[in-house]
Amino acid sequence: MALSTGYMSVQYKSPVLENAGFFMVLLQEAPLTTLKLIFIEKPLFIVEAKHSTTAATVWSLHYFSFTILVHVIIALIIAGIISRPQSVLRWQDIPFAGSVLLIFSSLYLLLASCCTGGPNWIFHTWLLSVVFNPISSGNATIQLYQTLRGWFVWLQILLGAMGGLLIFRHQRQRV
């Protein structure tokens, strides 16, 4: 993302850790609401680039609990494959296609040049940036977006399920 936008200065922050006191008080008063905020609605951490002059966010990747869980599971699978006693690690031993689909289905991005109210699934954000590009966008692009908009969640779930299935099949074939 940094290479594609030209904004290489990246910052990290964690809304949950930055507001730990608030969440501790809220946890005592409304535990279910707090857990919902921490694990579903608030990203655990954010990687972002800000404009040097205006300090406006140019782009930011939002890592929710689900995103981190997917990354940890894939890392554990690959670590398990690498740590097996073998003389040579072969590329076909690592489930690349499934891993890429699963990671792609779990990434959330906020792109400031686009008309997003918050972080969206990375494919959704990319399509919005194409639709609202004043130079290359036309009526056909807008119509394509309007047609696909209601299907993004299902497409995201389908891609994640396909990625999980590919990883599962790859693991079963190895056993």
C-alpha cells in the first residue's frame, strides 16, 4: 500500500490499547458490549500513512480480531509445515492459493482519496476508488459497483471459505 500511494511514512496505533482505561471501566459495567467493541467493532491495531503537511490519513489498514486470527492460523500452518523434519522444503508444501484467498478475504482498508465512511473490505475499497476516479470512471463502472455492492459480504465469505477449503485439502493430501 505504501508503494502504491507513495506515502512511505507509516504509523501504528491501537485504539483498544490507547483507550485501555475506558474499556476497563466499560468492561465492569457492560461486559458484553465491551467484548463486542473490542473484538468486532474496533480494530485491534491500525497501520496508517498520514499526509506530512495536513496530517490527514491517506490510507490505513485496519486489523480486526478476525484478521489477526486468520493471519495467526496461516502462520501456524506454515510454521508446522516448515518445522517438519525434511531435508528440503518444497514450494508445493506451502498452501499459497488458500492462504492468499483467506488473507485477501480478511483485510480491511480505509483509503482517504475514496468515498468511504470507514474501513471496508479491501476489494470493496479498491472498487470504490475505481468508481469515484474522475478520470477513468464512467456510467458502466458505477453500474457495476451498484450491482455488486449488495454481494460484497457474500463474496468475502465465499473467498474466505474457498481459501480455508484449499488449505484444508492441502493439509489432508499431505497426511
